[in-house]
Amino acid sequence: MTATTHDTHDDHHHGPPAGFFKRWLFTTNHKDLGVLYMLFGLLMFFVGGAMAMVIRAELFQPGLNLVDPHFFNQMTTMHALVMIFGGVMPAFTGLANWLIPVQIGAPDMALPRVNNWAFWLLPAGFVLLLATLFMPGGAPAGGWTMYPPLVLQLGDAFPFLIFAVHILGISSIMGSINIVATILNMRAPGMTLMKMPLFVWAWLITAFLIVAVMPVLAGAVTMLLTDQYFGTSFFNAAGGGDPVMFQHIFWFFGHPEVYILILPAFGIVSAIIPTFARKPLFGYSSMVYATASIAFLSFIVWGHHMFTVGMPLAGQLFFMYATMLVAVPTGVKIFNWMATMWQGSMTFETPMLFSIAFVLLFTIGGLSGVMLALAPVDLQYHDTYFVVAHFHYVLVTGAVFSIMAAVYFWLPKWTGHMYDEKLGKWHFWLSTISVNVLFFPQHFLGLAGMPRRIPDYALQFAEFNMISSIGGFVFGLTQLLFVYIIIKCVRGGQKATSEVWEGARGLEWTLPSPAPYHTFETPPVVK
Amino acid sequence: MSENTQNQRRSGGRTAAKMAFMALAMFGFGFAMVPAYQVFCEVTGFNGFVSNEASAGPADQAYDPDRKVTVEFVATVNGSQPWSFRPKKSRMEVTPGELYTAYFVAENQEAESTVSQIIPSVAPGSAGRHFKKTECFCFTEQRFSGSETREMPVTFFIDPALAERTTTVTLSYTLFDIRDGDLPEYDEEAAELHAGAPQSAD
């Protein structure tokens, strides 16, 4: 025991180990790993973004203009996989790594070495996935949902896709196990569950979702693998299987997955809005219960992705009603955020602007979601741009905006410098305007019948597609400004105080800025 | 590191073990969904579940001899294999409770012999359980010699328990060519065609 005490004591004074590789490759420090996760997420955000630019460039005008249709399909498929598994999920995990220990008063994550391993599996998984772009037959092109029998016609990329999904799944499961173990065991004395910041709550629930459904996805893709190479017939009708069963198993994973991509966002805005409204969060416990209810409901609504497969009436009704129920706890949350802002003395710094835009634009995505939940009309909306508009409103102006809000909010704590507020506001307004120019017209395109995942379209869709593409290019370019602002903030700027924001509450704001390499080695006392 | 932190680490490991067990269990659950799905569809008749086993003939039960249900026949070839497959008659009027025979014609359009498996499906889904086959070419693999054409019978009856509101039942067969195992092997030529110059150019 003495030796251990001594070692830790040393670390505390000497900070991170010297040497680039020793520091970053072998690090078990939650702050280092948080940074690595977030940088990886940022990198993949640009890789996936470049693919989106190819998609929008091809759709700028009708006709087949720039790329081969097969390559276009590779872009839509890979854009989704990269953004979900490489962009949003690692970014959220990075935020969790950095913030959860300092928010609950723990010295580090519960399993630091597992943490390192979980992170370094990510680049490995993405090498497998992105390598498929250079293979004969190309990258996966049958949609990120990997429906058989189409996905089985993939060629050389097929096993790479399957093993990439396995590795990314293992990585996120390990990360989540670590988060649960940290939250349940490492809280400072006095930090009861119902005193935890909502970001911690949201991640606790998200981590349970990940551990529950990622293995189901792993099972589904394993069945694809054995169908292809080992003569099983899980999804092969000729052998007595059923391709529709894949959709059931996939969406049993897939629907909780979309909440995995949004629940941490709820936690982030629940931290930011009270800070800049200078009021405590309205309805803390209802927020916790609402998040848990959404997580529970996510397991019983998967059928709404499959209304068109020929589901019997009873199934359609069940999934329709269950899906519409999701709007209730979500409505509670939106209401609570508005009530928090009500009569607050608000200021509009960049994180707050992104959070308010999140509430507004996520609600638009939520409402189009209620429309899609209606089985009779879904038959018309299914596989159209209306769906594309819907899930980009909840994922870009939802998940991605919340990540940007979080970066601006906590960046002074991470770097010790304030970011350039003027540039931050430019980034916000350019992003918010362009993202609406990008995705709002897609509602109209979808309602008018433009199918998704098609590189060409009928002439009557030309204007809205051109508008959408212009919005897309502006949104894409604007994100370079985001990177510039981050680099500028890391390099210097006005010194940040330990509280950073006037109305900031929580343990992380009691630490100096930048937060030292090791924090809360002696647990703080939470009253 | 305090005694307290040591304890936290240990209980952290226990929580992690429980969570890892949960992950493993859910991996198993994914596979358990396969038989569960089969059983669920069998019991409820969802998804147009159709038994691919011979059932006994119509039971000696009362049925309405005046009731008429239209049965439509559909035949499809899976993929682009060189087959011709069609029903001899595209529809017939039947009385639930009575036994009928319909014929399907399949032609292997290649000179080589081959094997096919034909899979039935019934629409609407609620009729699947009530469509009973006493004899069918779909129960076993069908071997065809080169360029062979064959008429194949299916003997069936509709259970009088079929819902009154159902007046049309569609019996659809899909023919799978399974000579190379269950699924066609990955076709390199086709893939190259895909990856080649834009097809739009021509």
C-alpha cells in the first residue's frame, strides 16, 4: 500500500509522463483519453463530412454529374457509419471521460486501462472500415442498416464491414462498462445519485443502453457473416430463413442506438441552459425520470422503422402508439428547458446559443418524428427525403449542436483560455442558418416523393436540391472555423477563471482552469 | 491512494463484471430472437407465416358449401437465374373446407441440370395459418435436368376458420436456384461491372 501511495503522489506532482508516445499511446488518464476521443470524433466528423459534401455535390443538379452511382451509394452508407460510430459516439464518450470524474468528484475512471484499450480499438476499427473504400467492389454501399440480401452482395468489403462493426461495438461496450462502474462506485462522499449533474445521469442511462443493444447488433452481423461463409440460413429464404428477421434484430439495436446518440445531448443542454439563465434547472427529478422512460420506450418501438414490410394491423398499431408515447417524456424535457429559461436573467454566449438552437431545432425533428410514427402516413414518407430531413434535424441540430455547445462551454476549463467569443458567434450563426437551408427543404422534397439514397432525381426537385446543397457547402466550410476557434483557444487567449461562467454550478467549476492533470485525489465534500 | 479509493476500485471491478455479463447475455439474446421470432410468427400467424410441412386433409367439420374465396397464384424467380416459373392458372374460386389441386410450371432454361428450392408465402398474413397444403412441390428440393420443363402440383385446402372478411388469398411461390449451396457465390464479374465506368454514360 505504501508503494502505491508513493507512486500516485509522484504522478500528482510530475503531471503527464514525458515523451509523445508514452503520454498518448499508453495513457490511462481520463482527461488525456477524453481529449483523444474528442479529437478522433472531430477527425471522423470531417471524414464523414467530406462524404456528405460528395453527396450534396452530386445532388446539386439533376442528372448523373460527378460520381458513379455505385460510389454515391458507398458515400451515403459510409457517411452514416462514420458519423454515427466515428463522430457522435466517440465525441460523447470523450465528453464523458473528461467530465464524469470531475463532475462526481472522482480521481479518474474506475477502469483506466480498459479506458485506454477501448479508445485504441476505435482507430483499429476505422482502419478496417475505411480501407474498404480502396477495395475491389468498393466500400459498403447497401445502406448503413446492412439489410440482407443486398449486403451479402458486397464483395471483399463484406468481412471488413462485419469485423469493423464488431470492433467498434466492443470499444463502445467497454467504454460504457467503465462509465457505469465509475458512476456507481467512484462518487465523492455526499454525491447521491439524485445530486448528480444531469450529464452524468444521461450517460449512466446511455451506457446501459449501449451494453444492452450493441451485443445484439454484434449478433446480427455475426449471423450475416455465417450466412455468407458458413452456410447458415438465418436470413436466407431458400434455406428457411427470413430477411425480415434481420430488420427486426437490427432495429431492436437501431432504435435504442438513436437514443444513445441523443440522451447525452439532453444532459449537456441541461447543464448549459441553467448556467446562462442563472436559475437552477427546472424539474431535475422529472428530467431523470423522463430520460429513463425514453430509454425504456426505446426497446419497444423498433417496428416503426418497418411499417412497410407487410406488418399486420396489430403490429402497426402497437408500434405506432408506443412510438407516440416517446413524445411524452421528450415533451417534459422541452418544457423543463423552457421553464428554466423563463424569467431567467439570460445572456447569450456561444454555448447558450447552441443550446437554445438545440431545443428549437431538435423539437422540429421530434415533431417530424411524430409524423413518421403514424403508420398510415409512414407508407408515403418511408425511404423519402422526409426521413432524411427528420433524422438530420435530430442528429445534426440535435446531437452535433449539443457537442459543439459542450465544447464551447467546457473548453475554457480544458485549456485555461477563453475562446474567441466573436468567432464563436460567427460559427453559431453561420452553422444555424446554413443547416436549416441544408435540411429544411428536404422536408418538402420528401413529401413530394423524392426517394433517399438515389444519385439522380426528377426535374421538379431541382430547385430545392440546389438550395439544400448550397446550405450543405456553407455548413461544411463553417466547420473549418470551428477547428480554427479550438486551435486558437488552445494556443492562447484571455485567462479563464476557475468558475469560467458566472452562473456555473458543479464540482468541475471548483477546479482551477485549466484543470490539473490529476484532480480530486482527495474526494471533495458534497453537501 | 486512500483506503477508500482502493475499495472503490474493487467494487468498480465487480460492477464491471456484472455489466460484462449483461453484454454477453444480450449477445445471446440476439441469437435467441431467431427461434423466438419463428415461434411468435407460428403462434400468431404474423408475417404471413406458412408452414412448409404437409398437413392432414380437411377435418370432418361443418363448413359453408356456398362460401367462396378467390385464391390467386403468384410465381417469382429469385435473382436473375435462367428459369421460367409460372402458375398454370392464375386464380381459382374455392370453398373453404374442400380440397383442391393447382399446378405450377417450372422450366430450367439452361442445358445443365440443377436444383431448386421453392418457398411459399401467403397474403394477407392473417390467412397464412389457415392455408393448409397436404402435398406440395415446395416440401422438398426439386431437381431439374437440362432444359427440363415440369408441371408440379400443390394440393391444398383453406381452413373454414379463415376470417369472414377475407375474400381473396394470394399464394406466392419464390423459386431459389440452390445448385451452389444456399446462395449464389459472390460474382466478381458483376462486381467489376458495378465498379466500372458510370452506367449513365451510355
